[in-house]
Amino acid sequence: MGERKSKEPCKKEACDIQACLTKNNFMPQRCLRVIELLQSCCERCKYNSTHCGSLSGLLEMSAK
């Protein structure tokens, strides 16, 4: 069997954001770096991950 790409290429980044938000009292402006990492991942996989759906909401929240 060859290497198969994960069906969820951005799962790690999404989990990192959840951990960061939990640690920082759900203040997305404190998690900009991990949010940017998820955005980069979503761009790389052409948003072909269920974890990219929440990205726009996170970006809106972090801008506040």
C-alpha cells in the first residue's frame, strides 16, 4: 500500500486552534498565529477539509 493523504488535511491545525482558544479564554486575537496556520493549510488543500469551514468565522472573530 502506498502513502495515502489524510481525508482531513487540516485537522492538526484545527485542533491546535481549539487548544489555543481554550487556554486563552476563547480570545481569538491571542491565537492569530495558529489561525494563520489553519488558513495556510486550507489554501494548500484548496479548502478541501471540513476544518476549513470554520475558518471564516475565526477570521471575523480575530479581527474584532
